[in-house]
Amino acid sequence: MAERAQRSYFIVGIVFLMFFVLSFLTNILGPIIPDIIDSFHVSLAAAAFLPFSFFLAYGVLSIPAGFLVDRFTEKPVMIASFVAALAGALGFATHPTYAMAIVSLFTIGAGMAMLQVAINPLLRVAGGAEHFTFNEALAQFVFGAASFVSPLIYAYMVSHVSESGGPVLRMFARVTPAEMRWVSIYWIFAAVAAGVVVLLSVLRFPHIERTKEEQAGKAETYAAMLRRGMVWAYFGCVFAYVGSEQGTADWISKFLMQYHGFDPHTVGASAVSWFWGMMTAGCFLGMILLKAFDSRRVLLGFAACALLALTAALFGPATVSLYAFPAVGFFASIMWPTVISLALNSVKEHHGSFAGILCTGIVGGAVVPLVIGRLGDAFGLRWGMLVLYMTFGCVLSVGIWARPIVTNARFTDRERGIESTS
């Protein structure tokens, strides 16, 4: 009963809103990579340093963010995360250079790392451990919806920002270089981040007291956890999943342009948008399946289908490739929530510390796209993207070896009147 008293639908709603804004701000990297290459005349590997700088911040900031949450609670850390995002967006919007893009994305990434560390354990406490897999899938649904929207806004801004447009479009035209209208999306990011800072500042959070197990813990706690093989296994799978997600999304537009001649501003941006849109649709199906089946079995099926879709995207003709990339997003949809929930539900204590370690694994989103870019420069982008077979395969393996203490709540459990435990 004590745990149930901690639950708060208001907090769950706030967490979902944060996932929406987090996704809106961060998943524009794929559509802008062709523009970065063209505007700053850089190689594939240099372009890959953009997601590298963003996700590197997760590797640097995730564990320190856990200590900040323990010291100052969630709300101040969440506000600070969006202050960082605001600073990063304004930095690039006012000074659009390649070097500033690197600094800007690292700053935004630092903010989003702090946000992720604060909201994932918070969702587990506020929504209940046995519903965590479902709530994480619902959060991924919200995440995918925002990722669907941001590339469409980007494509609209590139096509319509001009001195002859409406008042808002003319304003954007005056503050962005004529040859780089795509930079206007960063002004929108800055406005969104500023709005969230104001919103979080005026909202009153109900008090949710974390148990000792939910807190980030001390340095000795991290050291003890890092001596456990299971912790490293889940860290590696989070690394692999985020690398798979970003390694696919970041290179879709460039791949379709290079191998099939599609315009990156229209068809390429639309394909990236549909990648995230299909991830949203996949989450909807995934939430239903997670109420009917063990999450490990659902993960196995979706991961296998993702590998088949990836094969069609990389080696199929133009039309097949155009539709297969979004299909990869559909089947990747439940990977993050399932892996995270299986991980946190596999330990009896120190969930806050474990969440910090897992969020550090998000640095995979920095490494994998960079590896793909370097291999792409040497052997061709198609062959560079073969790395994704290894990373998606790693995620698939979780469905085989995971042994959670608490399994996902299913309809059959309710009918039989039992708790969801292994």
C-alpha cells in the first residue's frame, strides 16, 4: 500500500509531456545531416560528429545527473535541462557554423541527459513497477509522435521561410541566412525550450518520496553495481538500441539521396518523419501486445522483424527502400521501453543508480552513427549501415537471457487475481 500511495497520474502526465518535448528537440538530426554536409562542405564522418556530440553528453552527464536529482529533486533538474536546451538552440540559431553546431548539440544533449535521468525512475514510482513496461511503451508512443512532427515542421520551414511569406515566416527569414533557411528550426527549438522552462517553473509538483532503492545512491553504490555482469549486459543493450535507432534515422535521408536520388528536403525528410511516425504506430500495437504477452516474447518478435525490414531497406529497390526504413521504426518501437523496464525490474534495489548507468548507455547514439559515417566514407554508406545488424541483434538477445524479478502486468494476471512476478 505504501508504494501505491506514491502513485500520481499528474506526474505520469508531466513525464509524458517531457518525452514529447525531448523527442521534438532531438530527433531532427537525420533530416538536417544532408544540409550540414552541403552548407559546411563536410564528409560523412564529420557530419556524424553531430549526433556524436549530442549523445556523448549522455555518457558524460547521466551519472552526475543522478546525484543532482538526489540533491535538488526532479523539478529543478528538469528546469535546468531545458535551460541548457535553450542555450544550445540559441547558440546555433544566432551563430550557424559547423563548430557551433557541435557545441550546440552537446549542450542540448547535456540537458536531455539530465531530463532522462530524472523522468525514467520517476515514471516507475508514479505509475507503479508492474505497469512500468506499459507506461514506458506509452511514453515511447508520445516520443514517436513528436519525432513524426519535427521533420515535417523542418520541411515546411525550409520550403516556406522567405521575405515574401507571412509575418512569422518573414521574421524567420530575417534571422536566418538566405542560403541556410533550415537553421530556422533552431529558433523554434529555442521557443519550445523557453516555454517549457516557464511551464515547469509555475507548475506545483505533488510530493513523491523515493524509497532508498529509487534514489541515485552514492559512488560506492555505482561501484558495486558495475561489478555485476547483468548491469553491463543491460548497459550494452541500451548502447546497442540507441545506436540502432539513431544509426538508422540519422542516415535515412542521406541513403535515399545517395542510392536512389530522392530529394533530402522533401522525400528524405518525409521518410525520416515516417520512421518516427511508424514508431508511434508500433508503440500502439506494442502496448496491446504487452498486455497480452510476456514482454520478452514481444521483444523477440519485433527485433526479428526489424532485421528483416532493415535488409529490405538496404538492399531493396527505391520504392521498397522508401517504405522499409519506416518499417524499421515500426518494429523498433517497443525496444527502448522493454529493455529499460526489463533492466530496472531485474534488480531489487538501487534503481536510481541503475537508471543513471543505463542512461549513460545512450552514448551509443553517438558512437554508432559515427562508425557508420566512417565506414561509409571508406566503403560506401550501404556497407557502413551493416553495423546495424550487430546492434539490432544485441537488442534481440535480451528477449532470450532476461530474467526480471517483476514481469509486465497482463490481462491474464488480472483475471487470475495474481501479481506479475517471475
